[in-house]
Amino acid sequence: MKPTLLVLAAGMGSRYGGLKQMDGVGPHGEAILDYSVTDAIRAGFGKVVFVIRHSFDEDFRRVFNNDRWQGNIETCYVYQELDKLPEGFSVPDGREKPWGTNHAVLMAKDVIHEPFAIINADDFYGADAFRVMADYLVTLEHSEGKYCMVGYRLENTLSENGTVSRGVCRVDSNGLLAGMDERTAIARTADGIAYTDADGQHPLQPSATVSMNLFGFTPDYFAKSEKLFVKFLKEKGTELKSEYYIPYAVNTFIAEGTASMRVLQTTAKWFGVTYKEDRPMVVERLQKLHEEGVY
């Protein structure tokens, strides 16, 4: 069975301004998402599921449909909305912020029944990353709790136009994830790379492995995540800005011993449009890839 690609595209890209998933940054008007789906097809993925919102459903479907990739991959759409919650829970008054990336993942529980990978719609991951992910996922068809992720070097994932947030990974001697630490406000400083929190500025190693939300899961992840989401809502559901993130779920399952996560290595280079000022760099890199014959 071919693995499935789950694309998290419900975010509106507020810092960038508008639907950056649909921005034509390639030399022929290609969006970053076009390259991800193309790389996924080449790597052996059989289906792509888009997590979007009803508010831009028509616009998104008009741009991204099966015809765009010559029918080489099955496409499916699911929707992340604030009120899509487990029975017994409702949206608290004043809540506007989405429930987070792992809530978005749960939207696909009824349409994915095979090992699957997750990506952000607005990140460029590179062909090799999809190959190593697909090659690993096909070995997990009858497995449970054997997850994986593609790790990137921190120094290769920064923006020159502002701070970023990254999941900094702790990897054990067996190549398994021991845990992820969410770090915000990461940037290059005069003394090197550092993140800033309430206690001040803290250094980070340029070679540190970070998560860029390229995860691989077996279908049992949905049931475990839904159960954990209920616990999350009981504890933090009334907080107007609380979010149910993938790293939170992964850390929980690793800590309780119900899952393991293999950290896969790749030669691919990540880049993305975190800020609108990043766009010229992305355009230049994609132009070069076309000139080199990669696309």
C-alpha cells in the first residue's frame, strides 16, 4: 500500500499576508506546494489529503486539484474548524485562534487508513526528504507506534527577516527521538544562534536537529491523539490561545512508552516563506533548481 501525504494548509499565513500556499513563486507560477506534491509523487506516495478551511475552500480547490498533477495522485479535502471538537466540548466564548497542528491532523482520521506523512503547505522540504520518508513508511504498513520524522540542521532553517519557532530535537544513541523542546524567537545574533524566552537569551548549536513538521505516522496515531486531545481540552480548553501541537502529542507518547520515533537523515535543504521578505530568496532558489533540471 502506498503511503499518504497529509498537507496542513488551514493556516492563513498572517505574518506573510494572505494565502501564501497559493503564491506563485516558481518560474512558471508554481506554488511551493506544487513542488512538495511533485516530490511526493516521485517518491511513491499514492494520495494527498489537504487540511483546509471552508472560508477559502473554493479558491484553494480551484488552484490545487487532481488535474494540476495530471491525475498522478488521488486528492482529498478535509476541514479544520474551531467547532470540530470531541463530544461534550464546545468553543469557549472569545476563542478565535485555531486549535493547533495536531487538531488539524485529527481532521483526516476518517480518510487515512495507511502510513502517512505530514507537511506544512508553505515549506519546501526537498526531494530527498520525501524519498527517505516514503521508503521508511512502506516498511510500517502493519506496525503500530513506530513513527518517524525528517530532521534538519537548525542553521539551515532560519530566516534573515525575523525570528522563527522550531522544535529542537533530543536524539538518543539509537537514532530515536528522546523528545522535542519548542523554542520560539530563534534568530542569528552577534554571538551565534539563540532563542529568547521570559528568562532571556539562550544559545543553540547550529548543528542542532530540528523538526520542520515533516512527520511520519501509522494510523493508530489518530486514536491516540484523539484521546490525548480530550485530556488537553479538559486541562487547557478554556484558555483562548492554547494550541494542541504535534510535538506535544509525540513527546507524550514517547514519555509514556506507547510509541517511538525514528529520526531520518536527509541531504535535502529546507526553505520557506515565513515573512514576505523571504519571497525573493525562495524565487531565486527555485529558479536555480529549474536551471539544474531538478524540476
